[in-house]
Amino acid sequence: MKSILMSIIFLSLWLVILSLSNCTYKNATDVYPIDTSGCKTANMSYTNDIEPIIRENHCYTCHGTDSNSTGNGIVLEGYANLLKNGVPDDIIYRDITAPDGTINHMPGGYPDVSPCEILKIKAWLDQGYKDN
Ligand code: HEC
């Protein structure tokens, strides 16, 4: 009788632990989606839309032309460098949307790129990542 009681207690403990471990999530926006319906993504321009997003999200702090060592030698400043280091395989998009807390998540140490900015980058990539 005692061992049955112990088994029941252990089983309930496991259930509690299992249910608690299900409470993790990758990105806050998965849980609280942000309304991006007002986000303009038509005819994205590298100069007017995309470059400012990259600059304002501190990417050049580590990936600028004069900061090679901090960003692992990956330079993202200027269209030519961006193309050489990232855009063809959507690497920038992959890294700004990588789950929080993973090494690929960019920008390292700064607030996340906003959902609307991410949509704009995606749209620019889909539109052929033009140097316009
Ligand atoms: C605080 C420094 C820092 C900032 C700011 C930063 N990065 Fe990085 N980034 C790194 C380091 C270090 C690496 C190399 C390690 C790695 O792969 O995560 C890296 C790697 C990368 C890579 C290559 C990943 C790969 O797998 O080869 C890309 C693309 C990238 N960053 C994009 C960005 C973008 C876009 C921003 C701005 C939104 C940004 N980074 C901001 C430090 C930074």
C-alpha cells in the first residue's frame, strides 16, 4: 500500500515537472503576436528602407567597415559587403529571426529588430534585394 502511494506521488511530481517544462517559448512574439497590418512592404528600397533598418539596429557596431573583429569579420555595411556576406542565402533574415538566446540571434546584445522591420527585410529579399 505504501509503495502504491509513493508511486502516485512520484507520478504526480513528474506530471507537474512535465507541464512546467511546456511553458517555454522561443520568441515573445509567438505568444503575443504584434499587429503588423499597417506595415508598408511594397517596393522596398535598399537606400531608403533597408539600410536604415540595419544601421538603426546597431548592426554596424559589430559588422561595420571599421569593426571587423567584433562581428567575426563579417561586414554588412554597404550594399556590396551585404551581398558578399549575407543576402544571397537570406542569412540576415535568418539571423534576425533566430530564436532569442541562440548564438545566431541578431543583433547580439541589443533589442530585437521589430516585426515590421523584419517584414520589410523579407519583402526586400523576395523582391530581388535590389540596390535601389
Ligand atoms: C554586439 C555585436 C554584434 C551586433 C550588434 C550584431 N552582430 Fe551579427 N554577429 C556578431 C558575432 C560575434 C557573430 C559571429 C558569431 C555568430 O555566428 O553568431 C555575428 C554573426 C552574424 C552573421 C553571420 C552568422 C553566420 O551564421 O554566419 C550575420 C548574418 C549577422 N551577424 C547579422 C547581424 C545583423 C543583421 C545585425 C543587426 C541587426 C547584427 N548581426 C548585429 C556580433 C554582432
